[in-house]
Amino acid sequence: MIRIREMEQHLDQATAAANQLEAALEAYKAAQPSIDMLAAYLGSDDWRKDLADDERGLLPADLKRGVLSEDGIWNLLERNRELLEEMQQLSTQLLQNPR
């Protein structure tokens, strides 16, 4: 009986983790077009114009402007690459050692 309770706890924990990962992966996949748009925007003529407008004080003071920071977008793109590599390594590792 103790073993069954323990295994039920493992089942509940693993099921919850799988459900969370599935939801996170769906959100992550849905965000990829936004990431692609940011990658294209960074360093583009539009980005340079927007940055110049900001530097000339032509943008509203209350406008968020994190996208005008090269580091903001660059860090996201690098993080995205690292996450993709980590997912690839994890899936390769788990598929090589099936349970």
C-alpha cells in the first residue's frame, strides 16, 4: 500500500510537470513569430530611424522603448538560441535512454 501511494505521488508530480511543459511549449511556439520579427527589426532601417527619433526626443516620454536597446533584443535572441539548444540536448538524451 505504501508503494502504491508513493507511485501515485510520482504519477501526480510527473503528470503536473508534463502538463506545465506542454502549456509552456505551446506558448513558446506561439512566440516564435514575434522573436523572428524582433530579429528582423534589430539593426534594420526602421530600428535605426526609431532610435534616432528617440535620441532627438521625438517619442512620447511614457513610451516603452526596450526594443531600442540593442542589448534587450540581442539578449532575447541569444536566450532563445540557448533554450533551443537545451531542448535539443534534453530530447536527444531522453530519446537515447528510453524508459
